[in-house]
Amino acid sequence: MRLLTAADYRRMRWKNDLGWTTEIAVSPADAQTDYDWRVSIAEIESDCAFSAFPGFDRSLLVLHGAGIELSFDQAPSVTLHERDRPAQFAGEWQAACRLLDGPTRDFNVMTQRGIVSAELLHRPLVGAMWFQANAQTEWLIHMLAGSAKIAGLAQPLETGGSLWLSPHSGHRLLDGGGDLLVVKFTRIAANATTEISSHGLSLHPDSRPSDSPEK
């Protein structure tokens, strides 16, 4: 378990040098390219093409700004507004972004296909919320606004901070109030396969899945 603040994040140029991203966390820690998963926040100031990440699956949610339109070479275009449900797409697709009305900041999750899958959820925190980490499941929790105490840590999770619950973190309680982005990472069994259909985007439903964090 690790509490992350802005001082722990890394700001860097995009892979295609057309924008900036702030890396929140990556696993394994300090991995440059061959990571299992990565979470970051991108700053988009003008219409641009996205970098290609062959072999990775991506989830993107607009944090701030009017929104963006994403177009792809292998799927229909999609329009995303602030705090809308995230879009999920394959990293090897050619993707282009058009700003709807000014710059945006966007929350990005990337997972290496066949190794880890991710579910990105936007959740309010009202009181207590439980998370269970184990050998198959770990979590990255980003506090958009608010504050929460963390069982086992003296320092609270504050606005802009993140909490990484690694596989050995066990059962952990968050208690407070605010607005969260929760990423659930699930380790994929060796004999399992995952793929994103080229026939369209997979958009996460707004309804709460049964295996979401417990309130």
C-alpha cells in the first residue's frame, strides 16, 4: 500500500511529442515501456493524434473541460464530456482527438493485454468504502476532491492524491467524503485471452457492477 501525492507524480512528453502527461503510477514501479499497467493524466491543448501503444488496452475519461471527440481507424467515433463514462479502446488503433471547446485534462489507464485488465469507475465517497486487494486484484484510487482517512496510514488521502493498494494490501477501509476515480486491476489467468472488438468502442456502463468497492 502506498499513498501518492503530486510530488510523486512524473510529468513527461507524450510518446509522439504532441502533448504532456503526468504519470500517477506504473506497475512494476519505475517501468519505462514494458509495464503491466499505467495510470496518468494527459493535458490536451489542441486537436491532435494520440500515440500508438500496440498490445495495450486503454481507458480514457475527461476530468476537466468541455469534452473531446475521439475518432478511430477501426471503430466509430465517440464524444466524451467532463466526468462522462470512460471510453475503452485498443492502443494500436489510430486515434485522433478533437477538442469540443478548449483544452481538457483526461484520466488515462493503460493495461498490457493478456496480463492485466482494468475497470475505471467514477464514485462518490460518502462515509466508509472497503477495498479488497489480493494476488489477482489491486487498486488505484484517485481523489478528485475531498479527504479520506485510510486504515493503516496516518496521512489522509487528499484532493489530487492517489492510493495504490498493491496485491499484499489486504482488506482496506477508506472513510471520508469526496469524489473518487477508482481503477480495479485484475490479473488475467495464463490460459485466458482478452481482446477489444474492432467493430466498436466498449463504453463502461453507468450502473454499479456487483464487484465494485463496498459502501
